[in-house]
Amino acid sequence: MIQKPQREIIVQQGNVEEGYLHVTGGRVWYRIVGREQTRLPLLCVHGGPGVPHDYLTPMELLADERPVILFDQLGCGNSDRPDDISLWHKDFFADEIDEVRAGLGLEELFFFGQSWGSMLGAYYLINRTQKGIRAVIFGGPVMNSKMMTDDCAVLVNQMSPENAKAVWDAEAAHDYSSPGFAAAIQEFYHKHVCRLDPWPDYVRRGEEMTGFPVYNTMWGPSEFLCTGNLQDFDMTPDLAKIQVPVLFTCGEYDECRPATISKFHMAVPYSKMAVIADASHMHHVEKPQEYRQLVSAWLKRFE
């Protein structure tokens, strides 16, 4: 049984609260915006693994309706960073969600998971509990690691020939230090991860605060191949077990391609899919007001 962790409030001013939860392995930092709102809260789970909450800042636009809760998973961002890499696996982070819920009193809530946050969310719903979760949003969702890397392969092969070659040469040699690979990453990320130029400061800040030991242990050193402990991750056979409503969202140019997301959508009994035009993996960043309206309308259906 999950024990209620100690809650250490650092900031409590107006509609904002920030602090730490003392969970297994260390302290997890959290932020609540709209804490005085009375509607059901929205818990936001970031991607990576190991890319902290910062790039989810546009989700705070929903705080005029309900509490929006962001947190940094252990190992990244403002949270503690233990040296023990044996912690970095899906069951540890599923347990962490239970601890965050217990620490913040989230018996009834809405759940938002982006990228790795959707992987973790699906795993949590299928292997932990769906109790108290009224509805879900999965943004840029990944339900199967191989399908994700297959999507990336399709998109890499559509890049400039020299950059595509640089990617596959780096993967073959397991050497990602070449200037050619760095240039290829830039082309890929600006087409399929975030198409804004320049990237917002809060996205850059999240890059700087990434927990690379978490990312490398769970995914691997490259976006394009999964060699970490998530390489066999596959929720697709069990998606029909998700009995809460799910909204799947992706960008038109998302590295998680719409054709793949459609398969996930079709597998969940009560779900909807939305493709954001002229956007990519961080479509909530690229089209924040459009995304806010989409999510707001979805949540109000299940209030």
C-alpha cells in the first residue's frame, strides 16, 4: 500500500503553490497553478524519460478553470537526482504517480501524459488503477517503442540525403558525436518535435534540466532507436482494457505519426483523436490556445 509522502510547501502565493513531496528515492518537485479552483484537477506527466515539466508550461492556460498540477519526475528538473540507475524503470515511475496522488490528495482527477508521459500513463491505467481518473489526454502518444522508432525511421528517410545518412551512420557505429549527426538532429527536431523558431525559453530551459541518466537508461543515447529498458515496451495488446475516456492528440508532422496514433485510438473503447494542423510533437507548445480549447472541451464532458 502506498504511504502518504511528506508534503513540503515552499511557495504558496495566490493561485500558485510549489513544493516537494518526499517520495521513494528522494524529493519530487511539484507546482500547482489555479489551486483555488474548484473543478477537478488536471495532473500533467511529462515526457523524456527525464525531460522535466518546463515544456508543459502551456498547460497552465487551463488554470483559469481548474487546478493544473505539474511535477518533475525523480532524476530530472527541480527534483532530486539519485545516482542509483536501478531506479529508472517503468514500475518505479508508476509507483511515483501513486505517491504524487497520495501526497497531493488526488483521489479524483483528470490525467494528461505527453510522449513518455503517455507511455507511463497507459502502463499505469492498465497495470495499476483507473480508479478516480475521470478522463485522459495523451499528447504525442507512444504505446509501443518499436512503432515509435519505425515512425522515426520513416521521417529520417524523408530528410535531406546527407542528414539521413548521418543518422544511420551514427546508429551503425553507436557514435553520436559527429557534426553531421548534430546537424541531422537539428533538422529532425525542427520538423517533427517543435516547429517554432526559435524555441520558447521554457522549452530550452527544460532541455538544460534534462536528466540524461534517466533518458539513457530507459530509452538510450539516440531518439531514433530504443536500446534502453523500454525497448520491449508494448501496451497495444492491452489498450482495450482502458475503460476511461481517452483523447489522443498529435501534430500533423509529429514524430509519432498520425497513422500510428489512429491505431491506438481505434483500440481504446471510448476514445477520440485530434490532429493539430501545421504542428508536431510539441503541438501544445506550437498551438497553445487551440490546444487549450480542445482539452478544455474534452474535460468538461466528464466533469
